[in-house]
Amino acid sequence: MITRQQFFIGGQWVDPVEPAGSIEVIDPSTEQVCGSIPVGSAADVDAAVAAARSAFDGSGNGDGWGLTSLDERLDALVALADALDARADELGELIATELGMPAKLARIIQAGMPLGNVRAQADLARQVEWESTVNNTLVVREPVGVVGAITPWNYPLHQVICKVAPALAAGCTVVLKPSEVAPLSAWVLAEAVEAAGLPAGVFNLVGGTGPVVGEAIAAHPDVDMVSFTGSTQAGKRVAAVAAGTVKRVALELGGKSANVILDDADLDRCVPPGVVGGCYLNSGQTCTALTRMLVPRHLQDRVVELAVAAAEAVRVGRAHDEGTQLGPLVSAAQRDRVRNYISQGIAEGARLVTGGVEPPDGLDTGYFVRPTVFADVTPDMVIAQEEIFGPVLSIMPYDTVDEAVAIANGTAYGLAGAVQSADEDRAMAVARRLRTGSVDVNGGRYNLFAPFGGYKQSGIGRENGVWGIEEFCEVKALQLPA
């Protein structure tokens, strides 16, 4: 068991200001305690923000992090990447344990992707247009200041890095509150920051709950920007609290992404990956999951046949068991939430073609849900409108492409989507009509260098690429003599 008892504030490991016990971290594969973190308070946030402010401003001699050269900041990022790389295997195993993603995938996705992103940010920062001239005006990008980062449990290190790395590259300092559900990798990150020799106060870590630590960060008058990833409901609360001090807010929220399969698509090639990789990755606990598969009505029976075969071939098991392809849900609460949605889908009249509310065979212990597929799902059903965040696919028939686009756009979300067609031009035409922040065309892969974010209630702002760095910048106009 991994026990953490201190926070990382001002370059030091410190005890909580107001000790209030610990939060247990549960291994979702076994339902056993695998670690713990201390409970933070508003007083801890005050200390972390003060350290971040001092590090940003410096002593008044131009030595604050906000005034360091780009080369100095990027050298620090490379040093951080080296420190994290030295612990890559440990991070993969740790996240597999606290989250439940199969260990083989966790090493590649949960550890490998964020570690690669640290180095990517160091390269991308050189592509940002830090200064430009418009007539007699010099336009400069400057760091926004102290950033409060509040991150989720489903990609516990990746979502942290998507905020911390570009913020540091921009010249900001950071106060991080990771999710208390899967927080342990954030402590490894803090240790890597220490090992890399980043200046004291540039990165600060405070653990705890959203209603206490998260709200204290969002409300703090000396936090210049809050960057939040999580549910749309929680994001609305963060935005409301942050509005009290009119600070910058970036929100990466929920999704209900549609995978639009056109009538000329190769079903054998696009349906199974759409089920397993598109919908079930990370046990469906992915904001971009393609949870709605829109298919021509006359092809629904064939699509259902392929989807059922793909779902029933997935090997469900504990994260560290050999051969596991789909692990547990992260918590008992999340498992129960997903099972309730499955029950609601049945009650609404959707056709359950595989899966259901019963636990997978032989897995009564652990927070497991059967890979589930519904057919004949209509746009007005709850399972077609709300984010389930579990391994549940809704197959939705349509009659015309216009109807498919309307169904795809007919939710409160707009984070991601996909289009499949034998004709790339036709697929692109449909993709341009989808009101989402990203669209995979014929299996296009996730790109760390591309902007990521949503329309509508899926969020505000963008992460990744140069856009992710610019998100942490203010723009200043220096008016010069003509």
C-alpha cells in the first residue's frame, strides 16, 4: 500500500495545515485499499497559492518564473520529462492499480502518452507566436499568472500533464488538485518535479475533495486562471465559483460522441474497432468515447451482429491479470451509475443485445460491468442523451444523412465524433457538419499536436498543441510611435 502524508508546496514536502485524516484509494479490481493521501483544506490552498505567486513574481529583480526566458522554461520541461521517464514503468503499474485499466494498456496510454506530451510541449512552445507586429503595435503573449489545475480520475496523469506542461511552458506557475479517486500518480509527478530541480513554488500539489480544495482554488483571488477537466455538472460549479473573481476559466467537460457510419462503409473494418477501441477503451470511462453508433436503418441487423461479436470477444478481468482487455470501473459508485443506466435503457424500450446489469462471470469482486450493446435506440432516450461513462454502446438507426447529422448534433455535448465512409470526400463533408471539437475520419488517430476541446456543454478552450500553450497566455498590445 502506498501512503502519502504530505503535500508538495513551495518546493518542500509539508504536512497539512489543518490535519484531518486521509482519503483511501481503492483498487477497483479487488476492492482493497491500495493507498491513501492526506485531506487538504482551504488553508493548504492558501499556502500553495502564496508559493505559486511568489515563484511567479520573484523578488522584484526579474527572476520570477513568469519572466524567465523561453529556453530556461523548456530546459526545465525536458528535465521533468527525463525524471518522469525514469519512473515510466512504475507509473504504468501504479495507474493500472488505482484506476483499473489493464496494465499493458496503462503502460502505453496512461504513462506513455503523458510522458511523450511533456517533450511535445517543449517542442511546440517554440512554434507559438510570442511576438508579432500590427502596424505600430507590438503584440506580445505573456503568462496568465498563477494557474489552478483541477483534474479527473479517468486519465489521472495525462490530464494533469495537459495542463501543467503547457502552463509551465507559457511561464505560469501551478497549483494542482488531482482527483481523490485516483491521485497517486500526481505524487510521483511532484517527486519528479523535485528531482528535475524546478524552482520552488513553480509546481504545487494539494490533495483533497472538490467541494473543499477544488472550490478554494476556483474562488481564490490570487489564482489568475482555473483549468478544469471533469463532468459538465462539476464544470458549471467551477465556472460559477470562479466568476466571483472574474478569472480566466478553461473547461474540458463531458461528451456523448456519435460514430456516424455511412451506407458505403466497410462494416467489417469499422464496426469492431468502433466498439472496442471507440467505445470501450478504459472501460468506457473516456470523455471522447464513441458511445452512439449511428447506422443506416437497413444495415442495423448486420451492424448489431458485428457489434455483439466484438463485445462478447472482449476479455474482462482484473487490471494485472494476463490477457485482460477491459478492466473494472473505477469505483463502486461508478459501477452502480452505469448499471442504473443499463436498467434505464431496458425500461425505455431499447433492445439489449448483449451485456446487462449482472457482473461478468467469475468477477463478483471488483467493480465490473459487462460490455453492453443496445440496438433500436432512439434520440429521445436517456441512454442516447446522457454521458454514461461505462462500456455501453447505443446503436441508433437513421434513414437519411441529414437525419444522421441531426441525431449526432442533437445532444447538449460537442466534444468528439467519427465518420466512416468508403468515399473520403463524402466522410469529410459529413464531418464538417458535426458540431464537435474533433472528428475522426475513417479511423483517424488521436493527435497530441492537434487542438482538443469541445463545443456546447463539452467545454471552453482548447488543450494540446500550440493552442494548449496559448490558453495560458494573456495578449498585450504595446503601442509604439508611428
